[in-house]
Amino acid sequence: MCDGGSMSWDLYIDKQIAFNVGIGTDKAIRDVAKYEMAWHAEGIKSAFGGSVKLGNKEYVVRPDDCYGYADKNWGSSYTTPWVWLSSNNLYSRISGKKLENSAFVIGGGRPKAGPLEIDNQLLGAFWYEGYPYEFNFTKALTLPKTQFRVVEGKNKVTWKIIQQTPATKIYTSIECPKKEMINNNYETPNGDILHNKLWCGGTGTGYVKIYERAVEDFKLEWKMVDYIEVANCGCEYGE
């Protein structure tokens, strides 16, 4: 399902930071669990170079400021609801510096394994200047928790997400103007249309706050690691 016109590209890609979801993407596990959807994010920070041609207009893509992303979804359908956020254009409000070796990604909604639906589950990872934070419900021993809310307003879509383990917690807040997004017509491989709307954009902005538990005055307290400005955030929401 697509609009009229033409599009072509001549691109190379350098995948610099990956998020490996874990054993759940193994074929044997997928076959047993009968997951509706599998996901692997090989390039949550990717540098693209080359060109993209849309109709008669050609655009130059530069590795230094493309803020690229590359992943793979496979299976029978996206989850409903579907939530996805990712960015590697990040600045620290605390240090005032650009985070050159950082990227984050969050994805999921209501995963299905056979007849079982699991509400309010998002996979999340933040590669923070070489240090990995992960929130992965398939790794139950890490005791991950997730809360999220997506609001579709008249002029923008807003994502509010809290993910935590006993040791770490990350707040993510992103918004994107609807005029800069596409409302996709998405059709599943078997021809069904399960999403009445699927908003997709690449110009989301907002912030991420990272906390770790630390002992202060003989008490465990949440201590801020960084307060991060987010730009060029890839963002999706659908149901």
C-alpha cells in the first residue's frame, strides 16, 4: 500500500552500535514460543552516506549528520499498540558536550507469543558513552519494569516512558509534530490491515534522564547520571 511516484537510493551504511535483544530472537525459541514479531537492532547508531532520489529531486546523505538507524523486524505483524523511539543525536545538559558514543532505542507494546498477550512491555537499551543500560522483559532475572503513555494530540504525538531495574532507571520524554510525520498505511504479510493509524517520524525532540542507585547518608537513593537533550529522534506509534 503506497502512494504514486518513485523513489531510489544509492547508500552505504556503517553500523556502529547494536542492540542484541537476546535469545528470544533465536529461531528455535521463536518456533516454540510462536512470537508474532521478532526484532534485531543491529545499528541503533548507523552512519549512512550516498544519495536518495524522490521523484526528480535528489538528496545528499552525509555520515556526519544523518543520525542513521538500521534494524530488522520479521514475523506476521507489528504489535498493537506499537511504540518505537531511537536517537543518536544526543547532548549532555550536565557537561554541555555532544555524546559521540551514545544511542538509545525503545520498542514494543503488547508482544504476543501464540495466544498469550503481554501488556505494557517495551524493550529498551541506552548505550551511554560505551556503557550499556538494558531493560529487557525477556531477561526476567534483571527484574525490569516499564511504564509508558503515548498521547496523540491535534498537532503532535508525545511519548512518556519510564524503564527501570533495581539498579538503574531511565525517563524518556519525546514529542514530534504531526506535520513532520507520515501516517502509514501498513498491511501485514497476509494482507490484513490491523493498525488504523501508524504515525512515523524522524524529527522528534525531548530528553532522557539516567539514574543509578547509590548509597548516600547510609540510604539507597536515585542519583542522576546525566540529563540528555534528544534531537532527530525516530519515533513511531500505532494501534
